[in-house]
Amino acid sequence: MLWKVFGSTLALSAFAVACLAGLIQGHSFASCIKHSLVALAAGGVAGIALAYVVRAVVTEDFRRKNPAPAKAGEHATAAGVAEKRSGTEVAANRTAAKGPPAVGSRN
């Protein structure tokens, strides 16, 4: 739906601008319509491409800010993709995350 709105809006705007510019410059009616139709087609294609870019940017930003919740036995990475982990790997990572004992500690 978004691509239809972007495409048609940009196409109609390009058509109107090209038509008015041609009339203001004193070109013939046939020349104005020909250039306006080319602008209509180019504006429609550009609007559709713009809609897909906007959708990709918004979707990526949403996924980055709202990662999918991890299922049991998985953890969420920075990219929001869940990775499976075994129980021993989880325990090893917890131990490694504690780091070396502090200086002067009895561990």
C-alpha cells in the first residue's frame, strides 16, 4: 500500500511541475504533454523505489530496537537473531564472564 501512495504522489507531482514549467516557458501543448508524461513515468518509478527504501529502513530500525524474544535454550544477539546454545556452553560462558579473581581475594 505504501508504494502505491509514494508512487502516485510523486508521479502526479512530477507531472504537474513539468506541465506548468512547460507552459510558463511557452512550449507548445503537445511538447508540454509529452514531457509531462515522461515525468509522470519517471516520478512513478522513483516513488515506488523510494517507498521500498523507506520500508526497508523503517523495518530494520524497528527490528533493531525491538528484538524478537529468545525462546528457551536460546539467547538474543545484538542483531536480534536468536542463537541456540547448549547448557554446558551457557555454564562455561557464565564462568568466563566472571573473569579472573580480584587481587587479594581467596578464590
